[in-house]
Amino acid sequence: MHFTIPVINSSENVNNNDKYINELKKLKGKNWSLFPSVYGTNFLRRSDLMKRLLDIIGALFCLLILCPFLLLIAIGIKIDSNGPIIYKQRRITCNDQEFIMYKFRTMAVGTPELATEDMGDGRLYITRIGYYLRKLSLDEVPQLVNILLGQMSFVGPRPAIHLEYELRRLRNAAGMQQVKPGLTGWAQINGRDDIPLLKKFELDKYYMENQSLWLDLKIMCRTIKYVVAGSGNKLA
């Protein structure tokens, strides 16, 4: 199937965005089984199967070990501010399909749904406990559920917000819509929120072209270092 994605510029009117959205809806999701392919096809390479198995085992292990701690975080969020404990956001997974990504809520109810770099002084919206959750990336832990559901992996490009049309256009043009998004990724350990969109795209493309279980292991190890140091989070 041949598919052409229109370029969306900020100077174009909203009808162009509507046209782009309609084009995206033509893409059909594939293989949403327990072991969906990283590349969105029915053919599973051995490395894909191994990665999926590691995702399932790792996510289950982390949820079991962290369960008491996650309960304390949930209580803290509820006491700290009004609103739900879990924040649900529309994100993009394989084949440019939308899914609901879960996070611990770290911002006040009514905060604009924008990418971090487009939010201005986003610290104005962050709750007291939210600051520390974001500092240590603990707000991302509920995405272990997304990993179990096969919508995400531990390692991959971070899932785009459904409104990030330019990032989606770049990824689709590069064939990255076939790569499952991750809890962490190559861009997250090489600047995260401190680098511009095009640089993030280049880093994500590098991961796509060089992905392997060894690279995933390297990214996971460096992610732990980043989390402990609280590096790269623009809003923390």
C-alpha cells in the first residue's frame, strides 16, 4: 500500500490538519496479539520475540516489586491535589495508531495538552508531589501496563503526543511508524527535553537503524544513571 503524508506547516490552516488526520486514519493496525511484532507485521524475528518476552517478564516483575511503593505514590497524589491519580493521554504507537498512555498525574487538572518544549513555563502547572515524581521519572511507571498490553516496549522512541503532527510526519517519512515506542530511548539518554525536535528525531532514527538487544541493554543502564541524577527533565 502506497501512502503519502502531507507536510503540515504552522502557517497552514486547520483544514490541513484535518486532512492529515484523515490520511492517518487510513493506516490499519496489525497483529495486536500477546506478541505483536515490533515492526507491525505478522512475521516475528527471533530478536523481536525475545524483546517481547523480556518486556512482559520485566514489566510483571517491576509491578510486583513496586506495588507497595506505587500505592504510597497514589495516596500522595490524592492528598496533594484534586483530580485523578492516573493521567491518561492520547499517544501514538506502531503504524501511527493512537493508544491511551498512562502516567501518574503530576500537573493540575486543566493543564494544556502540549509537548514539554511547547508549554513555556510548565512548572506553573506542576503539583508539589509532581515535581519530585518528574524529577525521578516516577510518573512514567504506570506505562508498565502499556508495555504489558503490547502498546509500548521498555526501549524505543518515546511515543508522540497525538497533536505532534510534525514529529509524526518526520517519523512516518523515515519509516519509524513501524518501531514500537518505548519507556525510554536513545534520545532520552542523549538530552531528553534539552534538545530540539529535529535532534530528537535524528537520535530516534539512529536507534531504528541500529536497534539490537545489546543497544537496548546499554540504553536501560544509562537510563538508570539519568534517573538517579534527575537529568534532562525540563519541568523538574
